[in-house]
Amino acid sequence: MNSAGTPETLESWSHADSGRIVGFDPDALAARYQSAQQREQAVRRMMEMGLTVGAQLTVREFGPIRRDPIAVYVRGSVVSVGREEARCVLMEKVKS
Amino acid sequence: MSTEAICVALAGAPNAGKSSLFNALTGARQKVANFPGVTVERKSGYMRTSSGRLIEVIDLPGTYSLEPQSVDEEISVRVITGAGIQGERHPDLIVAVADATNLERTLSLVMEIRALQRPIVVAINMMDLAEKRGMRIDLNTLAKELGVPVASTVALDRHGASGLIALLEKETAKLTSANKISTPTKSTPTTADVSKRFQEIDRIVAACVHGVGTEHIWTHRLDRVLLHRVMGPVFLAAILFTIFQSVFSLAEAPMGWIEDSIAAMGEWAGAMFGETFLASLIRDGIIAGVGSVLVFLPQIVILFFFIYLLESSGYMMRAAFLLDRLMAGVGLQGRSFVPLLSSFACAIPGVMAARTIREPRDRLLTILIAPLMTCSARIPVYVLLIGAFIPDTTVLGGMVNMQGLVMTGLFMSGIASAMMVAWISKKTILSATPSLSLMELPTYKLPSPLHLRIYLWQRTQAFLRRAGKMILAISIGLWVLSTFPAAPEGADRPAIHYSFAGQMGHAIEPLIAPLGFDWRIATGLVPGFAAREVMVGALGTVFAIENADDEGEGTRTLQESLKTTWPLGTGLALLAWYVFAPQCLATIAVVRRETNSIKWATFLFVYTLALAYVAAFVVNKVCGFLG
């Protein structure tokens, strides 16, 4: 999934950034989940919350401590994603 | 068909408006119980179709997918897939609820359920809101695409569910025993499967939804302020402050009425039965004991009123968002905030509210620290002891009242120790990989008065039933302990001195002597096991009767008695003891029920007792050292 150069992660985005989810990098969660199966399950849960590949996403707000979690608008709802979790979401910015 | 009512189960993602739809279908007459063997709430009710067929409706806990993440979701999934739960009947038909304003996400569970090939009806809920936002959903095409019957609903009253009711009438008539139970054939989907499912949803939505739906404009506007990094916490603090103020100030009057009625009932019982043991049992045992818990009902109802507003408006998840990082630091999650907030009124509803936490470990940890929040039962004890031992002076140049400062300090020590216990547990006995930080922040909605009424009524009933039964038994038990055996003829000490409670007090005196506690405190601690504030009454009994022998001393207030009898170290140690004090059997019993484990209830009792002992010991020794 990590092919197209160095894709940005959701974690690196700032306020009001907008774009498209291009993929997931489950290995970004390696520090927390040792098994590949757990990492895949984490990614599946994110997809079930609407963070699917191809979906449009806009960064809304950041949590008060260490800008964690990140509130994003995706597939018609506002979803709060932890900063660590956001590291495995690969993004492509849309120039506005 | 058998004479047994047909049973349908409502399934859907959280925030799809499933509970409102359930209220609309069944009305206020609902039964709240638990699923067999687990403490997952099972809400059920009955509805009649236009032809008069009776249908039992079960409201399943919300779930995003058929891959369960929590006990609640596991129950839903077992019922939906037909895997079943021992002692729970299989529903004949599943009503899969999707949110019309958010089909592109909520259809996911519908698609999963559809694939099970069980009898299913799809309810597209909140149709009115979708139309208001410029979306037009073509139900015929949707039904054709999904290949299952579809109805739209507006879940405000029964009228808004009439399309669904008519469809249920038609579909339940088709049921035969042949298609009642199918064996589950479900394999864990891969991320590729999920991806494919959402592509299919995108195709269906493109075919059925006309007009570009705009985002709920108020959700965006409010979030800009309420989720703001600086403004958000400020608003949260203001909201919490308002809730606390209201819980204590609004409850004052009704609590007074309840206290007066209890006193009147006690007098009535006294007059009715004379000075007999029966009168004493009814008055001092049952009425006083049950009354001591009943008196917190106003605070609990007011607190639940606010919790409903926060929950149904969508703000609760915003609070969880703001506190998520803070809570994660001590091993909790944003959602732990609700049970901990409830525990300031009483730990019993707080422990029960922990059910909303998905991960079992986080739920357990929240339950274990909830009793450290300063519940309202501690306040009478604090007021008595602070009045007796803390001078009514001002400090910091007359800005701050010393007594108020100590009261605030006691609240803060409770919160701080809860966070410490959570942090230590995270590092030791309850270590686990942190749960995934992923939450839906639902659109803001106006709370509905009808649903508020149903909610408050159910919470009140649950509290009375759970607390009532236990308190009744405990009160009678403690009355026996403090009444028998009676004082011997010509006894020169108060009757309680000779009772089992008094004897126990004397027996445990050596154990608590290092804390500066004497047998009187020990005797008060025995009935204090029922409810903490009973300690005040018990001390009153011990001192009042003792002072009756002392000529001219009878008029001294209890506070003055305490001040002259005990050194400062004892008073402060007792305050410290009550920050942690485990003496509340009702809480221990609820923890046992909710965790379904005697082990954890015992652990709670032992660790709070140990904390109380150490804290009281340190306070007493420090006071002794400082002279």
C-alpha cells in the first residue's frame, strides 16, 4: 500500500485540511499491536466507522492535549481518531 | 403459528435512532431486564399491528458491525446471527435500522445482516431530517437494490413508524416455522471484504439518493466552539459546574421533604406500636434504614436528567473527545467520564452507567474507581466533622473560608486517588494494550421530552429496585446488631454499649487504635456499613445517651461533644478515612452484580479499606507529631 512515493498520514495534517483516503499502513500500529491480525482488525474497525479508501475527509478539530484525538468529517459523520491511530491512515491532499 | 407472540429484534449502529424507534413502536410500557447470564441491558416491549397481531420487540445494543468489540455488541451479534444465547429466544425477524441522513455509513450493518439470509425488514430512520437537508431517498429502488423490504420512519411517535408497522404486519404473516432459525454461516471479513461492502454501498446510495445532502449545519457550527482546543474545555467545565450546582441546590428542598416524611412515618410507627421491639424494628430499622438511601433519590433523578440531556443531545461524546487524552493517561477512556460523573451523586448509578464502556477491562477499571468519587452520602459526615474540628476562619487574606477549603480538598483527594489507583492498576493488575481511540461524534439533536420521561422513569425504578431490596435486608440486620442483646438491669452505660454492635466496636477497637479511633467510632462504623451517613446517626446515639448521665451536658451539640472527646488527630483521621471509606454494602453488592464476580467486589472492599486505613493512620500520626 505504501507505493506511491511517500504518502502523507492523517497524523501530519492540520486544521481544515481536506482530501482523500488513499490507503492504510497497518505497520504504523506496530508499536501497539504485535500481531498482524490485531493490526488488520484495527484497520477494519476504522473502515467500519467510515474511513474507507477513496472517502473524502476533512480535519475538523484537535483535542486539547497534544492535539489528540483528531476530529474528522468523513462519509457524513464526525469521527474522533486517536493521533496514534491516525498515523496508519494514508492521505492525499486536494488543493482547494 | 403458535400462540406465542412473534418476536422481532431491532438492530442498528449506535446513533441510528434505534432507541427512539423502539420507544415509538412500544410506547412507554417497556420492560428493562438483563440478557440471561450477563449484565447487558435487555429492553423489550409489545406492539400491536393494525390487524391486532401482538409482536414482542427487543431493542438490541447498538453495534457498528457483526464483529463484536464489547460484551454489549457480542450479545447483539449473537442474537442477530442466530448463534443464540442460552435462555433467550430467537427473534423471528430482524429490523435493521439505518440512518437516512447517513446511509453511506449505516447501511454497512444492514448489508451484513442481509447476507445472513434471515427474515429481515429494513427501517430507514430519520427520513424527515434527511429531507430537510435536501436528500430524497427512493425507497422502491433501495428495496430492489437490497432485495429486502424497506420502510421509512420518523421516530418521534407511533405515527412516524406507521409504514414500518404495516410492513411488519405483512412480513410477520409470511413467517413459517421453516425459516425461523437458520444456522449461522458467518466468517470474519477481511479489510478487503469491508472495502468491497462499502463500494457496493456507494453504488446503491448513488442509485437511490437524489439531491446532494448537506451536512447538519448546526453540528458544524457548534463543534467549532464545543470541540475547540481552548473554548471546548472552558464550556465543559462550565457545564459540569452547572450540573454540580443544580444537583446540590435543586435537590435540597425535595430531600428535606423526604426526610420530613421519613421522620413523620417513624413517629407514626412509634405511636402505633408503642415502645416495643416491633416499633423499634419498623422505626429505627426499616424506615430509618431505607429512608437513608431514599433521601438521595432527588439528587439521582436530577443528575440523570442532565445525563440524559448530555447523552441525547450528542454532547456526551464531545466531552469524551475533550477528555480522551487525559483519561488515556491513567488507562481509562473518554467514555469513563459518564460513570465517574454519576458517582458524585451515588456510586450505585455510577457503577451501572459503566455499561456504556465497550472494552471489558476499561469498564472494570471504571467500576473499581467510581466509589472513590465523593458521593453525597459522605457529605453529612464531612459536614459534621468539619464543623467540629476545622475552625470557621478565613485564610489567604480573608478570601477563602477554611471549612470550605477543607471540603474542596476532600473532593479533590477523592478524584486524585481515583486517578492514582487507575494509573497503578494500568501498570499492574489490569495492564492491557490501550483500546483503539475511535469514536463517532453524532450530530446534535434536541432531546425529546417523551423519551426523557421514559428514561428517567426507568433509571429511577432500577435504582429503587436494586438499592431498595438490599438496603431493606441490610437495615434489618444492622438493627438487630445494634439492638440486641438489650442492656442489663441497672446498666450505667448506653444500651448500644451492650449490643452486638457495641461489642463488635470494643472488639475492633485495638485494630483501629493506631488511627486514633476509639470504640465509639468503631460502633458507628458497624451501622455505617449500610450507608455512610448512618454513621452520623450512630454517633449521635452513642454520645446522646452517654451525655444523658452527665448533668447539664445533655444540651451540648454533637459537634461540641466530638470536639471535647476526641483530639484533632482523631477528627482529621476520621475525615481521611471517609475519603476512601468502603462502608457501603449497597455499592459492593452492585459491583458484584455488574462485574459478575465476587473476586472484584472483594478486591474493591479490601483496597478501599486499606487506603482508608493508611490515610487515617498517616493523618493521625502527622497530627500527633505536630502536636
